[in-house]
Amino acid sequence: MKLSCVLAAGVLHFSPTMLWAVQMLLAGCHAAATFEMLQCEGPVRTQDSTCGIQEDLTDPREVDFQVKGYTFSKPFHLIVSYDWLILQGPVSPIFEGDPLTLRCQAWQDWPLTQVTFYRDGSAMGPPGPNREFSIAVVQEADSGHYHCSGIFRSPGPGSSETASPVAIKVQELFPAPLLRATPSAEPQKGDPVTLSCQTKLPLQRSTARLFFSFYKDSKTVRSRGLSPEFQIPTVSEGHSGSYWCEATTEDNQVWKQSSKLEIRVQGPSSSTAPPTLNPVPQKSAVPESPPTASPGPQPPLSTPSKDPGFSPLQVPDPHLYHQMGILLKQVQDMRALLGHLVMELRDLSVLLKLEATKGSAKYE
């Protein structure tokens, strides 16, 4: 039986069976307050167990482990702070397209006013009563050091307090795809060609679905689909052009394009063409007939039609609709923010009027 476990610095609650297993591990291994994977081979007994650091360490927060048939939950981080104000953020990794919510938490949940959120030292909005700050769809540019500040109301200290910064790292969900042509980007006329839009999701999001689209000279040749490949069974000269692909998430929140790939369809090779012979004309014994009138004008040669299997859909640029949707959402968010600001100003105006009324009443 193999045992894989993670030892981390923190305060956790263990069952008696788990405490026994930890004691066995500590008796034979040196445990440090760092993230290290200990791999024990052999029966779960101190005298027969040997421990070593496992090289292919994945995220310790995503590893389950078993002891004598018992399955334990994944480890978690417990951070105890004695500050008046802390900024609470997500524990799991954050990727492009995820929502992000930060909370400015006061000691004993005391009421706060004039709460302000900062990123890299710059305020991200005016002070207000809202303790939470949210980003609906994060990008890599949203990475940085965040903190918050606020003024405690009674029974707090009554002064402005600032939380310690918290590093937020937004990871890339998937790299920009790479478009490849198989067997070659310069195929012979009549050969099959397969275009592959290659990218990769991280291990933590391996169950997510990506959709792929293919374009030629700014025209859609295959709309959104789950297959990362586009096949042309028989290429012709009309298939020559500049191709590129796009990979998007299921909700269209993250989309990336590949670089352009030139496809040049080659004509039949001259080396395979049979040699042409010019035979010597022989004189016929049949008497020559008198010359006839010259024929009339010949009809024009018909131009070959394009391959019916390759008819690009005449559709507008799909990114225009995506960008318009993002712009509309930003306008709606700005409208909501302005509405909150108007309400704050209205409350402030009412408060000032009440104070002015009280002051005039004292002097009467």
C-alpha cells in the first residue's frame, strides 16, 4: 500500500486515526513547515516504511490521501490574524475568465464606513459602505497587490484602519493556439489537408471545454465547434490563402487567436508528366480536298467552378459582437456605480441638512 500525504504549517483538527498516522510519519521522517510531498512505500508501519520527497509534486491543496482504508479530505490553509482589518481573498488558483470577490473584514465583524479598495496602492473607487469588491471576469492584467481601508464605527476604535496587502495572481487559462497544417502547408493539388488548432488547458481546469473556429482571409470556413481540427479532403488552387483559428471558452469570456498560416496549393509535379513526342508528318496517298471555309468564332472556354465542398460562410467578424457585448456590460456596470454614487450623495445631503437644522435650533 502506498501513502501520499502533505504536511503543511497550520492548525488542523485530526481524528485519533489520523493522529496515529501523523505520529508514525514524524517518527521516521523530518517534517518541515513547507509544502513537500512525502511518499511512503510499503505497509503502514514505522519499521517497514521509507519516506522520500516526490518529484512530480502537484498542488498540495488538490491531493487526497488514505490511511488504512480511510479517505481524508483535502488539506486547507488556516491563517490567523490579529489585525483590526484584513482583506479576504480566494484560496484556490484564479484563472482568466473567473469571477473575483474580495472582502474587507473587520475584527469581530464590527461595522465599517468609508471602505476603500486598492490595487498596487491606487484606489479602485470612491469610499463607500460596501465591504466587498468584485470583478465579474478577471484578466491577467488584474493581477497585483490588493488591500482595503475603512473607518470603524462604535464600538470599534473609531479611527481609520488599513489591511495588509494580499497578492492576487491571475493565471493564464490557456495559451494562444498554434495552427498547424498536416501533412504540409504546401500540399499538392488533390491531396488531403488537416488544420489543427493546438492549445492546452491547465491541470486544474482540464474538465473545461474549449470551442474552435477556423477562418480563411477573414471569412469563416468552420464555425464554433468542439473539434480542434478542420479537414479538407481534396485541396484545389482555390484553397490557397491565409488561415487562422480561434479558441474560446464555453461562455465566450476568454478567447484567443492563432497567428496566420499561409496555405499554398502546388500544381501537379512536372517530373511525373510523361514526355511528349513530336512525330514526323507523313504524306498521305489520298488526294487533298479543297480548303473549306474557316469556321466561325469558337465559344469561350468555361471557367472551372470552385470546389463546392469549400464554400466560406459570408458572416461578419464574430469578435465585433463579442467586443460590443463587453462594452455594453461595462456601460451597465458604470451606470450601477453612478447610481450608488447618487444615493451616497443624497444621504450625505440629508445628513448635512439635519446637522444644519440641529445647529440652528441650538442658537434659537
